Amino acid sequence: MSDQLLTKKNRPYVCGLDAAVDVIDGKWKVLILWALHDQPRRFGETKRLLPGISEKVLAQQLRELEADGVVHRRVYDEVPPKVEYSLTESGTALNAALGPLGAWGSRRMAELCLDHRTEHQIGHQPEQQAVPASMA
């Protein structure tokens, strides 16, 4: 038996970043971590913070994050049932590590917005009609 750590897709990790991406892989996981960053949240509250995510996908992603040890699921013994999701210590550390990536993304969005505005202004300037040589 090998001592090599394997990804969820049963291949060896290449580096630490590979191990991190294995946890946050997918469209919604990073956004779920963001939604849980400041306080525990119930399922419906988390869903409202993530427009476009289906209940099925949110439930699946939360289960995977819980299995990876970055999200804690707390079930209260009451009727109707109450469940809250929060970040574990590992999840909080992962969220902090994603902070610089989010800052980079914000700068990127600002650059793209500026580029888009510049293209939009250039693209919508009135066209100058060529003056025939005989009229110049």
C-alpha cells in the first residue's frame, strides 16, 4: 500500500494547491464558504445568498464540504427541525486563504469593466464619413 495521498478522483496530489482545489472544486463551493464566513446560517438563508443554486446542488455541496471537514452541520433537537451550517476551524482558514484570490478577482472585474467601458465608448462614437477627394 502506498503512502501517497490521493485526490477524490483517485490520482496523487501534485502539490498543496492541488489538495486545496480538490476541496473547493466546482462552481458553488467557494461561494458557499463566502456565505458562511461571518455566521452560522440555515439552509434557506444560505440558498438566498446564492442566487441560481438549486436546493439539490446546495445540499450536495454542503455534504461534500462537511465530509472534507470545512463545514459543520448542527442539527437542533426541535420541531420543526432546525439545521445550521458553519465553518470549521479548517474552513475558516481556507476562507482566509481565499481572501487574496477574491481581492485579485475584484481587481480583475474593475479592469474588465474599464476595458468594457473603453471599448463601448470607442465602439459607439459617431462614424466620420469619408469626404470624397473631389470635395476636399
